[in-house]
Amino acid sequence: MTDEKIFDIALSYDQSITSIEKVLFYDKYQSSEKILGLNKNVIKNILGRRWSGRSFNPDELLKKAEKSLPYINKTGIKVVKYCDNDYPEILKKIPDLPFLLYVKGNLNFNYDKSIAVVGTREPDENGINRTINYTSELVKNSFIIISGLAEGVDTAAHKTTVENKGKTIAVIGCGIDRIYPAANKDLVKKIIEKNGALISEYPPGIIPNKWNFPKRNRIIAGLSQAVLITQSPEKSGTLITANLTVIYDRKLFVINSDCFSYKDSGNKNLIFLGAIAVKSPEELIMKLKEINILDIEKISVLH
């Protein structure tokens, strides 16, 4: 690991400057060490917004980075910056790209065939079954499955991919040293063994705070050419991913099930607003092959 990486890691611990602001700073200074050495007034002037700088303590940030480095080295975690060659090109296309990615496992995928399979943490039996059926067909057609490792639909999508000898990427909303939920520890091991990946923009030690997960969702959508929502109620974090899918100009598919329950109300609303409805795995595969551009005007109300 290069000397510069320790400063990249240190900068990733700071939460007072957003990820895209870090990218803009790095574009200007070409060095995390230089960014950490800037006068706080200079940072505030460049940011052009309210910023007290109270929590921006370069010495403390470096101490955190130095403390985490042995774990990163020992476990073979890749630290990938947005301008590195192995940073996924598809993720560079979103306006709020992550400054840094922490990666366990493989990162070299065919993102031309990447699709996110997401949904509620509390699916009913129909939600689980359709997640399994659709994911199985996607894996059969060599798609890379991306999801968020959450309970429910996400876990079903990852498990189904592994069981069908496919590749999957789990994007988490906490430090790369933590598995959340903890019950998925063995699943993550299998994901990596099958040449998949565990990805986070958060360095070791960061706990799974609830506000991390909406940020996590942008990486799920950003890594995907398309997003499939298998089941979502009217108020669901999944709808954040749906919104981001539209903003990023990716394809948004939603399962239109004949077995309706209140847990499908979010699906019904998205279809009403113009998301691409599918009723079978075969129809999804056909539309993935045929449709090249989302009709953004139809679903602009999702913004």
C-alpha cells in the first residue's frame, strides 16, 4: 500500500466533507495529504457552505487510519480511489460518486450485465419466492447481481446467486470490518469464495448508522445498469434506490404481481408512475435485451 493511501484512508474517516466534495478537492490538489494540511478557512471558502470544521481534525483522522491499517493489510482489503484504474467506470458516471471504496474480494466484473435486485426487509412468502425465481433466471443469463445485504429481499438475492454459482456484489452501509446483519457472516464468506465482492465506502470501525443506508443505496444503483424491485411497501427505503435509478438514467424494473398484498403497494405506485412492469423472469430478460433507454419523462415525478 502506497504512502498516499494512508492519507486517503484518513480523509475517508472525516464526515464533515461529503464524498463528492472530497472528489472535487482531490481534483484540485491531487493529494489527500495536501487536503488534510489545508487551513480550515481555505476549506470553508472552497466549500462555499456552512462548515464549522470542528470535527475536521487531521491528526485524529490519521490516528484512526494508522490504527485500521494493520487490519486492512492483514485481511487483504483493497482501498480503491475514484481515480484509480480499478475503480468501476460505471460508478464514475454518477454525480455523487464515492471518493473511496473498501473492497473484500473481486472488483473486476462485466458491469454491462450488472443488475440490482432489491426490496423490503420484511417480504412475505410471495416476495421471497419471486426474488428467488427472478434472481435465478438472471444468474442463468450471466447477470451480476448487486444488492445491499439487508434482511429480506437483499439476502434472498445474494443467497440465490451463490446457490446458482453466480457472482454477486454486496454493498454495505457500515465499516468494511463489520457484517450487518451479523447473521449474514457466512453468506459474505460464500460471496467472496464465489469471486464476488463486499463493498463499502466506510472505513473500518464505522457502525451501521441509519443515515448511512440511503448513501449506500446510491452505490447499489450506481454499479447497476438496471434495478429490479421485487417487493416494496408504500413507505420503504427501496424507493430511495428507485429514485436514484431514475436520476442516474438507469433502467428501473418492478415486478407486477397478481398476488397483491400491502407489501406490494410501493411496486404498484412505481408502476403507476411509469416504471417498467414485468410479470415473469422471462419477460424481464426479454426487456433487458430489447430496451436500451428508460423513458425518463414518464417517471420524472419520482424526482
